[in-house]
Amino acid sequence: MNKFKIIPPRSGIAFILKKNQRLKIVDIEGEQVSDFICYNLHDKLEYLSSGRTIDYAETIYLTKGHDFYSNRSNIMFNMVEDTVGKHDFLLTPCSAEMFKIIYGDTEPHRGCFGNLKAALQEYDIEPDNIPTCFNIFMNVPVDGQTGKVSVLPPLSKAGDFVVLQATMDLIVGMTSCSAGMSNNFSYKPIGYEVQG
């Protein structure tokens, strides 16, 4: 695992991923989530869209072989490898406000939203322009009758990974998730590697 760059627990990063490059994202220790968002490098008003992607894929369970679309219906990347097969594209990044509302924290962590906000500042992306992220390895089952969503520990084991291939030049934001329910209350790092 030494070849991978590390996102420490409860933190985030941002970087450029060029067209045709691949990004390998690894759950180093197992049961950890990475919130993933991306923007068109050349026009930051174009960003990854949960709604468009789910609409065109006709499923909320996105995995190997699926294309991921922008708010302008352009393909931003596709998933070319996936050893887990269960991720989430419904829930927004955890935030200080979420920790207050759901957990009752009086001094909440800034969460993935705050970590992405800080990381994406370098690229002049404002907090209001951070939409729903693709939550890699997050396990969010949906009840078929009531529509109730639950957040359960990820199905990913140590060494599980996904590989995404960019179809345009991207600004990428990623986290090692800060929400206890997302990672079985054992905050861990995420590994990643840009290929090509």
C-alpha cells in the first residue's frame, strides 16, 4: 500500500485529474468511506450530478461499467473497476450542521463538507457549489416499501478499491469520511493513486 497517497482520517484533498487518467481509490483498512466530487477544470459551473447520473443509469446502485454525468449531461468519468459494488449517491457530505442535528454534538467536527470546502478553496470553488457527492464505499440501503434510508457500515474490506477513468479534465475533491455511522465509528484513512 506504500505506493498510494494517503488522505488521513477526517480530512480532505483536491487535485487535478486529466482526461483519460485513471484514479484508483483504496479502502486501506476496510469500512471507510470517501466522499468524491468533481468539476470541469475549464468551467467550474459544470459539476458531478447525482440526479443526472441516477436518471440515466436507471439505478441508485452505481458500479463497474456506469458512466457518471455532469449537471449538463456530459460524461465526466466512468467506473472501470469496482471490488465492492455498493456505494451511495443519495446523501450529502456530512457537515457540522448534520452532526448537530443527527448526533446532537455541541462542538461538531466540520465534516466532509467542511473538509471539501477547505480543499476546494485553492480552485476558487465556493461552498454553495458543493453538491451531493458520490460516496465511495458507503452502504445506504433503501427500504423498498417505505423508502427509508439507513446508513450501515461499508461492505468494503481492507484493500478493496474502485478505479475511475476521467473523460474530461477534472478538479477532484475527496475525503476520508468524518461521519461515525458511515465508517462504523472507527475513523480511518483512504488511499488513492493517479494512473496514466
